Amino acid sequence: MKILKRFLRKVLEYVLEVIEHSLRLLPLSLLRIFQGVSLVDKACLYKFAIDFKGVDDVNKRLYICTKGAYEYDFFNMCFLNNMLGIVLLSLYKGYIPVINVRYADLNIWNMFLKQPFSNYLDQSSYLAIENENIQSFFSPSFKSIYNKNDLKLWCKIYDNFVKLNDETSTYIERECQEVFRDGRRVMGVLCRGTDYVTLRPLGHPIQPTLEQVFSLLKVKMKELRMDYIYLATEEKKIEERFKQEFPGKILINKRSYYDNYYENKCTYIREVNFERENDSYYKGLEYFSSIVILSRCQALIGGNTGGSCAAMFMNNMKYEYTHLFDLGCYR
């Protein structure tokens, strides 16, 4: 019975995927007629995003987004992608979006990013709307990186709307100068541990073993003539394994490791606290900086996660080589 259910699920997923991609071939004017149907709405936003060239000067309404699809208490890629979907849907509806989702009285977006349309925020003549709850179903899937059109679309969306604020930019540029100094050719590697591996979240990509990553790295480091490996991981023990396997080749940036996730018997990585002032901010900054650094490497290898997908989108299809393991999903 389990095998049959799995088979039927795959058939349904395939059929829905074919329908969704077929709808994208239709003109936006025709798709609008059938708005309200989930797959049609997704196709509308896809077409709108592809053709987006900027805000219409006639538009005089600001949409103040104060909530997302989930309750967020820290910055991560789920939050970022959810907000980007809301930005697109707001634009599609004729609003200029302003992200104001807060945790502990802090604007989570503003912690690291500039507002997508900050030049409109001082327009006192604009009508600000807060009571319309715009929630978007449009966000990248883990399959987006394997589809050239989807990858191209999300690269454009990230390029348009994900802009580092001054403080974050200064921090990350300083980190990048150290990682990429002396013209180093660097292979980016992302290896998840902690809650991703222990919880095996339903529908999320299965992560590769370290042995699988090591095996591919040994071939590609030589083939692509890479000098170093920049490692993005949240576990010190994973870093130590890499240093044993590739002595003198591992680069890391400033970060706090989450190995006490196991000692403290945490369920989720966000439960780990480093007992420092502004801990949530620094956890977000260290995490986000590692993703940006990955995006600037010459190549990328790792598991398929929100972080590695974001690195692909920020890189804007400039990598010489990428391999995010496609090992199926946790069931």
C-alpha cells in the first residue's frame, strides 16, 4: 500500500507540474480571466515576474506587510522567500510593498536588507494600506534549481529585490575579502546537520552523507583547479571532518557553531542560544553572510536546502559548476 501511495503521489505531482508549466505558455491577459484557481494564479505571477521592469509611476499606494505565512522569530531563507512572494503579489495587485514583519519589535527584513522600494517611503502623498492581508503562494521550490526557466526567474527576483543594507554589506565584504584574497579559486560547499538531519522534515530534500560530498569534491577540486574549499555548516564536527579529509584547504568565516544542539537535546536549531546580546541578530548575520559567500564562489557543491538554493539565486547563473545532490525527499 505504501508503494502504491508513493507511486500515485509521484504521478499527481508530475501531472500538476505539467499543467503548471503549460499554463505559463498562455498570455497573461488570458490567464487573468481564470484568476482564483491556484495553478492559474501561480502562472499569472510567473508571467508578471518575468516581464517586470519596475513600478508604474501612476501607482500611489503602499502595502505595509506586517505578517507572513508563518510566525517568524529569526531571519532565514523561508522568511526571505515568503517575503519575496508577497512583494511580487503586492506589485501584481498594484501596490508598492513595504516589509514590516517584526519580532521583538525589530523589523526582520531591515536587519539585513534594504526595503525593495525605499525611494518611495518618503512620499507622504501615497496611501498606505495595512489591513489587506496579502499572502503569497508563490515561492521557489527545491526543484527550481533544476529547471533552467525557474532558476532564471528566481535569479532575476533576487537580483531585483534582495539588496544588502549598509551595515550588512560592510560586514560581508570584509568577510569576502579574507575568503577570496590573493585571487583564490574557491569551491563553495554547504553541509547541513542538526535539526535538518535529525528531524528529516517531510517533503524536504534528503541530505548527502559526508562521504558522498568528499567523493565528488576530490574529483571536482582537481578537475576545476580549485585552490580552497569554503565550508558553510552549523556543526564544528563537520568542519573537523573536512579538515581531516582536505588538510590546509578549508576556509571558514566567523560563526558560532550549534553542536550544543545535541547536548541540550533541542528539537529545532532556533532553540540554541549563545548567551550574548543581540543573539538573534548575530545568528542571522553569520548565517546570511555564509550564504552570500557561497554565492560568490567559483563553484558550488552540497545538499539541496533553502540556503544552497538561495546561493544559486544570488549567484545569478555565474557558477562554473554546481552540484546540489538530488537524492529524493524525506517521507
